[in-house]
Amino acid sequence: MKCVICKTGDLQPRPVSVTVDRQGALLVVEGVPALVCDNCGERYFDDAVSARLLELTEQTLQPGVRLDVRQYRRQAA
């Protein structure tokens, strides 16, 4: 599959780290499954991964939390 940003790179499955900054509070999630362009580095996440990242953000970035680092794990079915 070709990258929609650069139009030349191929997408390769690879774990990545995602950083979310919400009003000065940081969440770093490591080992997130993604497709990454081998030319420009653009990252693509499927719907389930995106939903899980949003869920982790809501659960983690609560008042008083300035920095949290998590390992990505799929939610148990």
C-alpha cells in the first residue's frame, strides 16, 4: 500500500511510540501497532488502535497527572 502523503513510500507494519499532549500533561504510549511509510515516516493507525489510544488518554490524563508512560496492550475482549 502506498502512502497518501508522499505518494511514493510503501507502508510497513511497525510498533511506534505515540505522545499525547493535553493541556501540559503528557502521555507516552510505547509499542503501538502502526503502518509506517518507509519514505516520509507518516504513521497510520487502524480504527481499533485509534479508539484504544483515545481510551488510554481519557483514563490516564486526569487532573494532577503531568507525565505517564504506558505500554500499549490491546484491551481484553
